Amino acid sequence: MIDQRTVQLVFADLQDSIVALSRTNAPETIRRSAGVLGGIAQTLDIPFTVSVAPRPGGPGVIAELPETPPFVRSGPCCWDDPAWREAIDAEARKTLAICGVTSEIVVLHTALDALADGYDVIVLVDASGGLSERTENAALRQIEAAGGTVTSVASFVTSMVRDFSNPTGRNVITTLHDLIG
């Protein structure tokens, strides 16, 4: 079971022009899963950050994410962005649930660096996408070998919320139904 009070969400490179590059998850699946995560974050009061790669014409963050100013970084890893790291450290929550495109770049490097710095890492595969099945699987194996967990949005959320009979639980299970699309 995951204690939601220890979790923060990381949305990485969930930008229109980058999500469209996914070859392992349909862009619609990534968008829907990320939207569900955003709703769950708000319901459970889980802090989140949006980190983006610089793009011509601006960040172009997908509309499904909750409204927040994105952190625009200069390289392939959220961990290298001092402003983003400051925001993560300020929350003092040691479990990072990461999703994004691409799994082989931003998700991999952010996960490995977070693990090396003592964070627990959970990668949410249905809200992430890779360049190919082969290369994404290699990245996910690296994350698991380093101590990270790879799971789905539904498994992650239901590990935090185990009672669907109260108002919060009913809201969570109703939100999870949106994964079916």
C-alpha cells in the first residue's frame, strides 16, 4: 500500500507535439491517463509538477493536465532543472510517481536520478509513451533494476485508496472509470 501523503506526481514532456511521437501507447491513452492522474491529484491533494522541454511556439502542454505553470528545462532530465528540483524538495514527499513521453529519455533519466538521490520512484506506464516497444522496455527494465516500480495508473491509485464506500473513495473509483474511455 502507498501512503498518499508521501507521493508527488511528475508530468514530464506531456506536450502536444511530443505526446504525438509515442509509438508504444496511443496518444489518446496517454492523454486520458494523465487527465485521470490530474483529477486524482486534486481529489487526494497530491502535489504535482509539470516539466516540459523547450518547443517552438511555447510549451504546448496537453489540455488534460491540471492548470499550473510548467517548468521549462534545458535538457533531457527533470532532475537537472534547479527550479524544478527546488519545488520537488520543498514538498518533502519522497515518492515520485512519474509519467511522460518519452520513456527512454525524460522518464528514464529522471527516475534514475531520483532513485540515486534516495527517492522512491513509480513509473506509470499507461500515462507514458516510448519511441519503440523494444527501447521502452529496456528503459523500464533499467528503472526496475535500479529499484523503481513500474505499474499502471489504476494499480497506483488503488494502492493509495482502498475504501470506495466513503465520498473520497467513490470519487476516486468514478474518476478511474474514465480510463476506459
